[in-house]
Amino acid sequence: MADTFKAFVIEDVDGKPKGGFKQLTLADLPDNDVLVEVAYSTVNYKDGLAVSGKGRIARKLPMVAGIDLAGTVVESRSPAWKPGDKVVANGWGMSETQWGGYTRFQRLKPEWLTRLPDAFSLEEAMGIGTAGYTAALCVEALETWGAVQPGSKEVLVTGAAGGVGSVAVALLAKRGYPVVASTGRPDTHDYLRSLGASGFIDRAALQEKGAPLQKERWAGGVDSVGGHTLVNALSQTVWGGAIAACGLAGSSDLPGTVLPHILRNVALLGVDSVMAPQDRRNAAWTRLARDLDKDALKTMYEVQPFEALPGLASRILAGGIRGRVVIDVRS
């Protein structure tokens, strides 16, 4: 192992968080039980906020950013893990209260690690990342609730060309659902159609304030936008349907009424990927290994070098990234 290695560290500079590349040593890492040699991480919306300094994501400084990582166990004081094990870590406060994945090596608690299914390489694991794993949690929630069934009415996916949306479209289509993708970018239609989308709705149609109860259309849906988009999705969901909500790219507000819930028995299923228990994580990764087409996955992400991270953070905040970006921290 190298004496020093590169990491992206957020530090306090004149009372404000500022990120930059820095050389670390193993002695700088937290005293957790499992040392992982990181191969890849990703860029999520939250990472964009943290890296750019436009959001106070890091609650402790200094902080190694990055809410995802995929790598290989190097050393372990835990009987659950041994050198050579391929692992992923998503969430668990990484980049907020715990050091994250933008580093060549990281020490993690054993309970934060998920065994990588044999179906995926380390690169593919981060092509999925938190966004794809969250999408799998959403589909799992809809099916567990019983809101959707293959061959039923349409299923809505908002923010469809993004990381969560792309994987959600692919997983739902694989299960036989007629998927309607909401996006404001017509140039992504061919891409989304290749993932299995059978119809499209312009995101503007869901962004304006609508009636508390609207024409029933969706058997269910996956929403990563929030705000009026989520409220309209709920208002258009059929009796007994459900929307799995996992994001707030548009707004954290919920300017709606209880009418869809008490008159149509519509459920709002909140999905949190950060602190999800291990059994749900394992179920989500098992679903991904079973239902996510590898050829489709390859169209969802691009691989970029570590040095490109600051520019990519700005791009994702501006809505300029389609699908996923994998960061090769070895480069």
C-alpha cells in the first residue's frame, strides 16, 4: 500500500466548508474495524452540494466526501469480513458525519458494508450506486405494499432520466409494468425507451398546482422530485395505489391535501436509503442482480477520473448529467 493517497476533503476555511484534493495516510483514517481499498465512487446530487460547497452536507469537519464506495477488503478486525471480500457501502452518514468514499482507502464499520453480488463488478456496482439501490428500495416498497401488479395500470417514474429514475424505469419494465417516464428533456426519450419506458409525460405537466383529486391514472409511482410533482402524482393515483417517494430534487414541500389518502386509499411510501437496515439492503441488491439488465446498465453511466470531480459536482446541480457518473478514485 502507498504511504500516502489522494482524497477529496472538506475543511473549514474562514468559517465556511471548502473542498479540495489532499494527501492522506492510513493513520489519518477513522479507527473502524474494516479497511477497504476503494476502487470507485459516484456523484449524486448530495455529493454535488457537498463538493461545490453549495450545501452544508458535512456536519463534521474535516470530512472526506462521497456517499458511495465500492472496493475490496484489505484488513479486518471483524469476523464478518475477510481480505479479498468485494463490498459496497451506501449512506450510513458518509459525507455527513462519517468519512466517505472519495478516497483510495477508507476504514468502515462492518455493519455498513454490503457484500457485492457476483453479478456485478466494482465499476458496475457504482454505476448503480446509491441512486440505483434507492430505486430498488422503491420498487421493493411498491410491490411489498401490493400497490402494483404486472399488467396493471401505468406506473409513473419522475425525474426519469436521472440516476434513481433510470434504474427505476429499467427495474419496473423488467417486471412487466407499463412505465411512463416524466422528463423535461425530449432528447432523453430514446434512452428511456431503451430502458423500457412505454410512454412519456412532460415534467411541466406535473409541476403546476393541480386539483386535490384528479383523473385516476397511475397504479403507483417512484418520485424523486417532491413538491407539486409528488402532490399531482398522488392526486392522479388510482384507488389503493401508492407512490414511493425518495427525493426532493424539485422541492421538500408537500403542498397537498389528505383527500387522495382518505378518499382513494392512496399511500405515500417514504423510502430512506441512508439508514435502511441490512435486510432491506440485501433485498435491494438481490433484486438488482436479478432484474437489472447488464446491457441496459452500461448505457446508464459514464466513468470519469477523480480529478474531474469538482466540475461534475457543478454539472449535476445544474441538471446536466444523464443517468450516473462513476468516479475512478484510482486514477
